[in-house]
Amino acid sequence: MGSIVRREILRPSCGCFATSAVSFTPMQKFMIVACALAFSLWGTVAFANTETIGAHVAHFDAHGRLLPWTPWPDAIEREMRYYRKSPWDHGYPRFVTETFLLDEWKPDPQRTDTIPATQNGMGILSYVKWAEWRHDSHALDTARAMADYLIRQTLTPDAGEYPRFPHSTGRRDRFPQPPDSGSQSDRPFEVEPDKGGIVGYALLTLDDATHRTDYTEAALHIARVLASHQRAGDATHSPWPFRVDHRTGAARGEVSGNMTYILRLYDGLLDRGFAEFAAPRRGLWNWIRRNQVPSARTDGKLFAQFFEDHDSPVNRTAWAPLNLARYLLERRSRLDPNWREDAGTLIAFVRREFTHRESGVTVCHEQDEDHDAWGGVNATYGAVLAMYAKATGSATLEAEARDAISFTLYAIDDDGRPRDLPKHTMPGGWQEDAHTDVIHNVVDAMRALGPD
């Protein structure tokens, strides 16, 4: 338009506007363009400063990095103080026996289903790690309550192919859980072998912290049941199916993506002198090394199936490869001379298939069938990325790890009440994603990177 600039919208602070064609000098045109650019930047900053993540207005630094709403230790301390106020029912904290809680500890009347094994197994790991980090004896008391609930209230009968084995799903207000307590996508009488691995390893970890031999005895039994049903595994079968009928052993779902915690369980028992698990452990690790890790370089099909509320046999998850990567990063060359490369392969698979941008931050979603950055998996992503960044010296991955952890912690309000998903307006929801599968990940991230 040559020297003609048409201005039809008032821009604040620029002092110049017009509603018809007007000729301007070069200096005037420069001032108009500069003023418009300044307004554009002002509008962007204003929008960013009013965007909400979880319970707080989001804050970013000059480079666009998400700033914590409060230092990480303070956010988690608030949440832990809030959970110390949990009511107790039947001798256990309510968040141990209920999976779906609304604000102020109210059970969700629409959800009577529970996931006792994952929720409390990961909860034990969270509370033990927090107890070590903060020297918090109360946290160990809560971890014991979780373990006692699992041992006393959630096991299958002392008969069948998977006797006295942890139920992966159940129903609230059942003490103990009945034999047919399967809920979500479990059928009546079904259990998930990999969830037994989570419980068994958690019990060993709690024994290490409290010196309760009955926890090791329970873990030993779980491991023996698992070992008695272990198969070789191949390119289309994991060493255990995803679901089994605990009475008959009938399988459903040939691939179970989470094999890491059974491996951890075997390791813990071998460390205690139970040599009977040497061969099962060797067979499981060989399958992971030769079949599962390489699958992450292609389609990742051997990381299908982990979450209790899904039963598609091809539904891959981020949770399983991330937890395997964590194990490699902890054990390193003691486990795998190629630990750095293999952990990188797993993390690259997750970043390729399960991350997206949200509120200007790279976050991790759960699985092929759920693209939300739930607290459990996104905290897992942040923790594992932090550990890998420390091991490799990657500043880029460290920044991404900090963003992921900070994003998840925005779900905690000033009173310490978390949300299971930051975009949810009300506190509560899935207790695994709100709390029990979050705390240990934040501790791992702080150990790797220091408190943010």
C-alpha cells in the first residue's frame, strides 16, 4: 500500500490511531509498527500470566520454561500434610481402600471400583522414599497400613492356580475382597500377574525400611506363584499373560508390558539368599533384553497393556517402558553393559509416541487410548528423564524433566489437595494419579536434579 497505513483498532499506549486512510512519515510508520509489536507482546504475556494449570496461574521465565508455583519440596510437603488428615475406615486410611475420592475425602458415589495393587504398591514405594528423604517416621506407619491392607484384605483364596495372590482390581467397602472381585476391565476372578510383582517388590522395600519379616514372607509367596507360571516368552508373548483367572490360570492378553517389577522382586529375593529365583530371573531378563527392549526401536508392541481399565491387546503404554528405563538407570552396568543405549531407546520411544505440548510444556500421556497427562505417568516421565539427563549431562532433557515435574505439581492447591489431572478443576479423583504414584517420582527427580 506504499506509504498508506490503515489503522482501525485502538492499541493502548501507542498514542496514534486512525479510522481512514492517512499518510504517515517514515518515523510515524516506524512508531506504529513498534507500538503494534509491543501490544502483541503485551497481550501474549498477559495471556500467559492468566493461564491456569491445575490450581494455580502458570508462570514462565524469559525462556518459556514453566516455573514451579512453589518449590517442589514445599508442594509435596503440603500434599503429605494433607494426606495425614485422611479419615481411617476399617483400620486403614481412606485413600488406601478407596480409589476414587472427591474433595474432603468423600468417596465418589459413581465409582465403586478400586485398583488396590498398583495404588498401594506404588504408594508403599512413595512413602518409603519420602520417609528416607524427609526422615518421616509417620510415612512409614502409613506404608505399613498399605502393606497390611494388601496382605489381609486383597488376596485371592488359598486355592487355585494363583493362591493368596493380590487382586489387581476390586470393590470398595469389601473387607476382605471376595474371590470374584474383578472390576474395571478385569472379569470376575481375574488377576494381573504383573501387579503381583509390584506388590511383592513393594513389600520387600518396606521390609528393608522396617525389618518386618512377614512382608518378605508374603513377597516370597507371590514370587513362587509367579515363577511356577513363568513361560519363556517370544516376539508375541511376554513371560506372563496380562490377565489370568486365579482359579484355573486361563489367560487373557498374551502381552503384559510391565515386567520390570517382577524382575525387581526376583532381584530382591536373590539378594536375600533365595537362589531358587536365579533361573527365573535369568529367563525374564533375557526376554526383556532380547525381545522387549528391541521392540521399542520399532512398533513397541511388547509394551502393550498395563492399566487396569483397558483391555485392548495392542494398547501400548508409556508407564511400562519408563519404569524399565528407571531400573536400567539405577542398576547401570551391574545389569546391562549397554544400559545407557537401552535406556535411551526406551525414553526415545516414549518421547516419540506419548508426548505432546500442553500449556507450552512437553508432557507425557498414558497410553495409545488415553492422551491425557495424568499425574502418575507424567511424574514418572519427569523423574526418569531427570535421571537420564543426570547420567548423560543433557541440559535439554533436564529442562524438559523440570517442566514435567512442575506441571504435575501445579495440580496441588495451597492446602495440599492434589488433582489426578491438572486440567481438572476439583481436587481428588484417581488416588494413584493424584498421590500414590506421584510422590516417589518427585523424590527421584529431586535426587537427580536437586530441589527446583
